[in-house]
Amino acid sequence: MTTPVWIAGVGMTPFGRHPGKSVSDLTRWAVTDALRDCGATPAALGAAFFGTATQGALEGQHMIAGQIALRAMGVQGIPVVNVENACATGASAFTLAVNQIRAGAAEIALAVGVERMNVGDPERTMAVFDSAYDVSDPAALTRALKDLGGEIDEPDLGHRSIFMDIYAALARNHMRLYGTTQEQLAAVAAKNHDHATVNPRAHYRKPMTVDEVLAARRLSYPLTVPMCAPVTDGAAAVVVCGEAGLRRLGAPARVEVLAAVMGTGTDRDPRDFEGHQSRVVSARAYEQAGVGPDDVDVAEVHDATAFGEILQTELLGLVPPGEGGPAALRGETSLGGRVPVNPSGGLESKGHPIGASGLGQIFELTEQLRGTAGLRQVDGARIAVAENGGGFHRGEEAVTSVIILRRA
């Protein structure tokens, strides 16, 4: 890719519960902050990509959610594209905005993701997740989970989304193959809860020890509640532009987008991690960016559960296969470690408003590369990688995004 694309502005609401705030309210909050960050007005935007994964199911607002939310804050007269792509919705909106700039179709583009998931009906919220696998063949999901994680005989462990069972089966498969332990999962969760204590935008800001994580309420083995992302509201927005857009805004070129790559899975043995889509997509992203895993200074990965972080750090090449858990236990992925992962607190503690999560990662990494992350700052961060995935299909995520950024 020869056309430089820059992150000009970022904005993000606190992630958490926002009673009384609408999707339009949260959108306005994040987008206004992103525009203010780069000194722009809504009139400067040439295109917008609006991501939400649950508003249609939870509020009945289908088809034109972006046009409604953005028009309410004065974004009008430009192409607005609605994006729904499971938990990778925010990263998908970002990639589309980047490609709009690379194609020369706009000088300045907006990516925004938003979710209001706490609607006062937990059953309805949890039911949303039942649409993120092949609903035409639910027996296939049962077969896949049994094949991956074996049969487990557990009593009803309480309310949870189907994706906690999916991640638990994936974790048990990894434990069988590599000897990963529940203590290592707890080390990831404790690290991320600790990171979030210094993130003023995080959903949870309470530190937890490994022992406290292990002693918490069980979900599907080996997961406990603090190892899993909460149900979260929030929004995040990013303004991207080319060099002409930078000149129009008078903004400094501080963070460059080196790669924004997406992919879906292929038919393979789910135990073949070399063929996992995150491995394939990250290889393409590294090639496009002209860097490798050893160049990465800081990462945000999709830790809907602690196991997700273990798996993705391995697939991204940040640690060797089977070493994600031991590396976390040794402190290598903590702030001050060899390669800090999820300094924001990750989805487990920062929160997981599905459509906003990928853009929340970009917000965090932009702060890291600008050197403005405060007590979370990774010293000398120059290259950053974000991995955002979602859904489940035939033994792995249905979609994966890998984005690589560089400090200018």
C-alpha cells in the first residue's frame, strides 16, 4: 500500500453502563471528541462508516441506524455506510474508512462504533449472541464444541452467553494440546483487571489477584466470571485521512495506519493453528506493513475471555505456540513486560460494547503511540497491533481483523 493513511482524531466514551443515554447520544459523544481532537467539524467529513451489532435486535432500529445517529449531530450529505460484523464490527468500520481514503474516494473519513446493550432485559441481551453462529444448523455448534472441548458434566452454572461455552471449549482444546492451565488464564485476567485500574474509561477498575479470579463464580470450565467480558455500553470514533486531508485539517501526522486487513476462516482441522485465520490475516498484515511480530511494542487483542488473549498472542506471533499462558504468568505481557498486551484492561475489564470494541482498541493504541496514555503508557511505543474478531463458524471466529499502526 503506497497511499499513506493517518489517524487524525480519536474519541471514546467511558465504557460501562449508560442509563438514560441513547445510541445517538453515545455516538455524538464519541464523534464530537474525535472531531475536536483533530480540529474538524462534521462538514469536513467525506464519508462515514457506522458500526453497531445489537441495536437492530435490541431496539428494532435496522437498516439506517448510522444515518439516524449521525444526522442527529449534524453529519449529513455524505455517504454513510452501516456495518454489522459481529464483535469485529468496529474494526470493520475502521478498515472500510481506511480503504475509502486509499481509494481516493474521500480525503477525510469517519469510523464510529456504538452499542447500548444494557436495555433492562438481560434475557433479551443474551439472546443477541445466539445469532452469531449458523442458526440454520444449531446441532453443528453442539458437535463443534464437543469435538473441541469434549463432554463435560456440569450443573447449571448460571446466566451466560453461548460464547462463554464456545471459549471454554476452545480453551479446553488448547489445554489438552499445550498444557495450558486455569492458573494461566487467571493470570491474564488479573493482569487486565490491574491494567484497567489506571484507565479512566474502563468499565471495571478494581484490581484482582490470580487467587481471587480463580475463586470467583464459575462459568463453563475453565472460565470464571472475571475471566470474561461484561455486557457494556459505549462508543468510540476515529477520523482517518490521507495527506491532503491532513493539510486541510492542519493536523500533525502522528499515527500512521500501516495495515488494516480482514479475513474469514477456511475449511480445516480446528486443531491446525497454522491455518487459523488470525495466523493467516496477521501474516498478510505484517507483510503489508513491512514489519514483523518482533517489532511490535504494544498490542490490543480480542479478549472476550482470558483464553482469547492467550490464543491471539500466539497466533499473532507475539509468543511461541503454547506459550501465551506461561508468558502471562511470567509477566511478559504486563505493563513493563517484554510486549504489553491490553494495557487498556482489554475487553475483560475495559468492557465490550460489541460494535465499539475494535475502535476502542484503536483509541488505546493511538494514545500509546502519541505518548498520552498516562499511567498505562508503554515506554517508547512505536509499532502497535490490534486484533479484533467475532462470531463463530466451523471451529473458529467467523471474522478476524488485524490492524498495525506506527508512530510517525
